[in-house]
Amino acid sequence: MTTRDSGPSTSADAAVDGAGDTDAAAVRLVPARGRSPGRFELVDAIEEVRLPVAAAGTAVGSHPSATRLAAADRFHAPVDGCWAVEATSITPLCTADVYVRDAENSLVATATAEAPARIPQGPHVLELSTAPVKTYVAVDGPARVSYEDRYPQVSLEIPGSDSSSAVGAGVAGDERCAHGRRDDTGKILLGARSRRTSPAGTVTVPESPAGLARAISTFGSALATTSPERSFPTLRGHPPLIERGETFATPRFVERVDTGVTLGLPFEYDALFSATPLAFYLAATVEKSAEPYLRAGEYRHDLPRDPDALAAELEDLLRHCFTLDCATRACAAGLYDVNLHVHEVLTERLDPPWTEWYEADLAERTAAYLDVPPDATLDCLEWPHTTDVVPAAENDSALPFLAADLSVVRSPPPRSTATSDGGVTELDDFVRASRDAVRGATLTRSADAEAPATRTPRTTSGPTQNALDDSESIVTPQSADSIAQAWIGPGFPMRAAKPTVETYRRRLDRTPAEDLTIGVTVVCNDEAMIDELGDTYGFRDHVTFDIREERDLTRDELRDLLAEEHDFFHYVGHVDERGMECADGFLDLRSLERTGVDAFLLNACTSYQQGMGLVEAGALGGVVSLTDLPNSLATRVGRDLARLFDAGFPLYAALDVVGTGPFAESAYSIAGDPLVQLCQCSTGVGFLLEISETDLEEREVQVTPNWYPTKRHGLGGMAKPIMMGVEKQWIGTGGTSRIITSVDRLFECLKSGRFPVRFDGELLWNLDITEEMLASTDQT
């Protein structure tokens, strides 16, 4: 994969950005080509996007101009570039709300297309809620935010003129910066930052642990800041990709960051793999050491030498430092002084010097964190992901994606079991129990219910190291303290996803379709299973679904269909070692050269090999089964999964929600990327509400909100249950706190949007809950 580049700087670009090395800047402000004076573009060279900006209002005979500034301390949030714009109004040409903050970073107003806002006297910074390039505007009030064609226009108010005028000809008051300094370089300051959701480029490394260590040492270049705010997913960025070559090389925008934090490790693949997420988060330099350690400034923290113990402690340190950063950023000195649950909990437990920690540099802050016992923090957040990675050179290309997800990495994987020849393992026990469960069923999803419990499937060849070249083996990873698990290595895992490097890379290649309609294709090749179809998809407001149903397809018809483009493919029918059952025989999906399917659900017996066939042919990922399924279970789980996908849940989150009961928990798994979504969640992250205790006499109910991070809204974002009268915020992952609320507020919440509810041991949906149901379980 090549480094993304928006093209070389032109002389016009340099005229805006000054004499500096503009080609090395992640974000540039350039004159809009072919446009009138005063029209510019913010160019994000990493994401390859542009934001047009219009400036107006200057002295007679002159045009709006812009000059790049060396310092950007007017902005509290980190920016990649700052420009002084000689104009009295500026209009970013995007639809966005505008948040207005004063010199203390307190929110004083919000402007929308329906409700413009006036900015009072004094220095203020305006943040655009949505824009392809993260954009800020700094002005000295009074000023106004109004809207033209739904674009936000920021206009200085000129003393002595009509205050309602959109533009003026003079300078608004005594231009002072947020820290009290006079700023004579421009009337409006424009700041911008790349969202860095894509890698800045690719690091080339020789095939050796030493080369990999140098690559990992560059991962911190993706961080937009080293402050505690990097615990926000939008300020972490994506580490550069890794590819193999003869010599070490880095692209522009990628360089080692000297933070004063060092990880000393044996240069062995297992130690380096396990350390990657922590090295990225701490922007640490990785150096060779036979005795592992973490050094922050002058503070040295020794680490265990045993690979398993080392992986476990690196996990604890990642979670510990991240949790403390989330709590620290919520203090009064932080950018966002909010009522955050984890801040409250740790204040009560530790009474730490929050402001002192916040204002310290990364090395000093990390050293202070290392003095805090991990036991004080590790129960505060449910971690979303743990990935077991076999320590082999070909698996190093997955590390940038695991680091971007802040997945815990265990390498070597803790001892697991495998079966290929009928040996007694957990899988055998599971298969035996599942077959006992389906023996009395009138209908199963298997084409041959009497087939042996252990099959030897056909070997699959594919372009990735994760191809099922030994797919006769199913591994059972040890459980992890996280919501979901993944496995990168030989075999197919139980209770874990099996991503491939190619499915991770397809995240970067996938772009939003011009047609916003979501195409869902449902294929049912057995009329006895027709109950799984019906009103399953398309129940959300504001999301358009194009539902296509096909029945009794032949092999050629199914092959042709899978070659077409499908956002989601849902198969209902029979599968065995020959493939997917069709009207005229079986189609083995491992024979496909390519597919247009993005995500899928193969709701049939033992469909994991067929699912990996789709992944190898180009799909992003999907849900598959590991054993025979009774039709009643498959129908229930299939409909539940479909509605969760429809609601925007990622694959891993949907499987966690339905994974209840000893059979359903183990019957399904994920082939490909576990973060694949059919569509965006209306709540940003997946949301499940558990209703536990009810007391209708007191009109109270106890609930537990559960959140599932997504690719777009990753670990570290804040969330709160809507319409419950709760002002507190939580870090949006898992469910660690119970809330007592009134029945009336609960039903206000239940009337908003569509989301799943766990009640009395059942998975329901918010609009299904009635007060009569609560009364049936009243515990007073």
C-alpha cells in the first residue's frame, strides 16, 4: 500500500502557508483553484479530503488573505495548522453546528441552522461539530454565527455599525489572544486538524524483530496530542501500516516522537506484539533489553521476563494508563470539564492531584500513574477487545489495526486446545452436547444431520496468512477479561473472531456509497426455514433499506448473485462439507474468486468454512456457525442478529448481545473483521439497556446501560443514557454501573429511537416494554 498524498505544493499554496515546508504539513490552506479571491481550501493530506472556506470583508481595493502562523496556542485543542485570515467573515462550506467556547474553554453558546448565536465580547474559539477536516475558528467578540445555505458564517461585529450586519470593514476591538497577548497578524484565526482515521502512510521494515521494533516506535506519530485527551478516539489517529522490504523507511508525516517514554523489550515477536498497543498509546520508543522495563523520564518500572506474564502486565498497564487518562481529562483544567463517572470513582478511591497530573508532560504523568496500584483502576472500564496473535513474522501487518482499536494483544496466545482427529477437547464436549440438543429437533440447518462430529474439510488456499490452510483444526482460546475476543493464527476459534490482515485493510478501501440506500439480500434455499424472513430489516427511521429476497437458487444463480454488490448477505438454508445447498446441488464458496458482499450472516450448520471462503473472496466479515443448529434456535438468533445489524451494531457487539445460554453462546462466531457494521448506530455506539429490579410502589426501576464502541466511535468516547434525568457521563464501553430512575423517565427513554433491552432474561426491543411487563416482575 502506498503513502496517501494530495499532491505537491504549488506556488499558490506556498503563498498561503509561507516559506516553511508546506509539503510536510498534514493540513494546508491553499487558494481554491479557479475561484475568486477570498476562496480557500483546507487540504488534509492524510485523509485526502478538502474543506472549502470562503472569506470576505476587507479594506477597499484588497482581497482576503491568509498567513500561516508558527504557533497555535490560541486553540485549546490540538491543531495541525493555524492561519491568520485578513477578513471580517469566514464561512466553512459544510453543514455543521458550531460550539462557542470562551477563554476558559467553557461552552457559552451553540449555533445551528435553526438558531444562530451571538458571540459576546472577548476571545472565543468556535468548534465545528462535523467537517471533513476538524476545524476551529478563533475570534475576539463581539461576533455572530449565522447560516447561509446551511453553511455557518462567522462574522465580526464592527463598532459603530449595525450590530446585526453580517460583515464590516474595521477591526473588532482590541484583538487579544486567549492568554491575554495582542495578536496583530490577523482578524480571524483558522485552525485545523486531520482526523487521521486513515494511516499516514506505510513503514517499510526488514523481516526481523529489530525492524519491527523501529516500526512500532513510529506509531506514536499518529497521536494528535500527548495530553490525557488522547484517550478520546478522535485524538489518537491510526498508526502507519507495515510492509516488508530490504531496508527500513518511513513516509512523511511518520516519525518517531520523543516523549521520554521507553519500552525495553527482548527483540522477539511475542514480546513486541504484546507491547504494541501500549507503545502506541504512550508514544514509546522501543529499545532492546534482555530484562523488560517501562521507563518514563527517570522512573523505571521493571516488567516480567516470562512471555505470558509479560503480556498480562502489558495489558494491565495499557488499561491502567488509559483509565487514569480518561479520569484526568475530566478535571477542571481539562478541555472538557464534565461530570464523568470514572473521574468520580477514582477521586473517591485515590483523591489524586488531577490538575498536577493534567499539566504534567507525558513522561511525568506516566511515572505518576505507575505509582498508583492497578487494582484501583482495572474494574472501572470494560475493555472491548482482546486479540490472541501467534508470534510469527507474517502477522506483524495486523499490529497497526490492533493498536488503532486499542485491542489488548496476547502473544503468544495463552494455552489453547485444538481438535482435528477426534481427540477429546472442549470442542468435542461442545459438539457432543449440541448434537444431543438437535437430535430431537424436527429440523436442523445441516444438509446431513448424521454426518460425523469431526469432519476434515477441504484445504483452502488464499492470499493471507490467515487462510484456513489447516482448517481441520478448531482452537479454543482462553477466555479474556474483555467484551470480545479475536484470534490471528492457524485454525478457526471458538467464541472469538478470526480477522485477517486483508479484512483490516479493506476498512481503508471502503468508502461511503453515493447511494445511501443499504442493500440487503436474503437467500432462503429451504421453504421450511421461511420464518426467518419477513419483517426483519428496515425498521429504523431515517435509514433506507433495499430488501431483496431470493428462494431456491441454483448453484449458478447463487454464484452470480454473490458476484454482485451487496451491503449485507443473509443466507438461510443447509450447509455441509460440500458447501451451500442449492436447488441443484452444492456451491462451495471457497471456490469463489471474488465477491461483492461486504458483510454476511450464514445461518446454517457448520458454516464457518463457507464464511472464510467469502472473506477470502473479498468480504469484510460476517457471522458463521461452528456446529449443527436446531431450526428453532437458528431462527430466533437469526432474527435477533438481523435486527441488531439493522440498528447499527458491529458484528462483535451483536454476537455479544445474543450470546446467552450454553448453546447460543458457543454456536456462532465471526469470520473476518469483528468491527464491521451494516449501518451507523443512531446513538453513535451500540446501546443495550438492561432492566433489573423494579419497585412500582415507589415508581422506581434499576437499569444498567451497556455500550459497545464502534470503528467510527472508538474506545474513549463519552455516553449517557438519554432521557433519564442523569447528568453524569460514562466512558462508552460495557456496563459497569446501575442507575436508579423513575418509571416515567424510563418510559421516556424507551420511546426514543430503537435499541435492544434485556428484561427478565429475554432480549426485547424498547418499544416492546410495557408497564404491565414491569409489574409482572415487581420485586416489592
